[in-house]
Amino acid sequence: MDGEEIGREEALSRRGYKHACHILLYADTSAKLFRRIPVKHIVLMQMRFDGLLGFPGGLVNPSQESLEAGLSRELQEEVGAAVPVTVDDYVYSRLAPSPPLLITHFYTKKVTEAELVELEKAAVGNAADHGLEVMGMVRVPLYTLRNGGGLPWFLSHSFISNSRAQLLGSLRRLRLVSEGALDDALRQADQMRHAHKDHPR
């Protein structure tokens, strides 16, 4: 669930709050699924230790390091490679619904396809947290197949905290998926979730 959006400076001035930074990494691509369906963009998320989908990142202590330095440190642990994050990559801060006293900071960063592929490889081969806190990086399918495969199925999965809302907001803001296609995918995903609740295995 999303909380109230606040400014970066106000967020950093709050006392008694913990801070968590997460980032959406993405790249353009000319790849085609089955040699005919344009993929267009690659967006990375991760499968967490609890089976939920989320974005790489974690807790940061602004009294000891900048938000960006802390996020870069978390990426080194979870992705296994240095990813320079700057204030230019910052998107927004939100107050998490209390409790706990937590402010989440969200970033997006565009990299090249080659850089993104190297990050995927590093996440498996170099990341200290691979197999522990993080089970692996996953690509978000930004296309919809006739049977509802792709983005609708992906959106029907379970996400940690507000990461689903972060993903949807980013897809809209960065125009990685058209409004119509995203609305259709959301409608199908909701139907899948309801069907699963009505007919659990």
C-alpha cells in the first residue's frame, strides 16, 4: 500500500524514521520474443527470500551515508556489481503506513542492454546475498500474449509492500508500456487473482 508522498528534504529532516531505498533498473532492447514479438524494454525486479517480488535495495542510514551511497552499497550486496546511483535517478519519497516509522525512497535508472546483462550475470555469480536474501533477478515481461501470458500473469503474482505500485507507476511515467496495454494487463491480472481465490488448488 502506498503512503503519503513527501519531498526529499522533508524526508531527510524527519527524526526517528528508518529509510529504505530501492531502484528500478531498465534498458532498451531490439530483441523479439519468438522472433516476432518486440520486447522493446527490459525491466529488472528480484525474487526475494520470502517468494515475493520486489526491487533491489534496502535500509540506509542517512546519518552515515547519502541515500544514493547507501543504495549503491545495497546493490553491490544484492546484484554483485557496482551501480552508481545519483540524485538524478531519484523519483520520490513516501511515508510508509505506520507502524513502522519508515520512509521509502524510490529511484529509476536507465542503463544499456549490455550493462543490464552484465548485472544479471553478476547477480548470480558475485552477489553476496544470492541464494539468501535474494533468489535472483527477473525480467518483467512487458508484452501480453493471447492467453494472458506475459505482463498480466506477472502482475497477478505477489509483491512486497508497495513494489507493485512502484512498478506500475514507473511503467506509466517512463512510458515503457502504453496506457491501453497496461490497463488491459491490469484487468486480466485482477481476473486471474480473483479466479485463483475462488478456485484454490
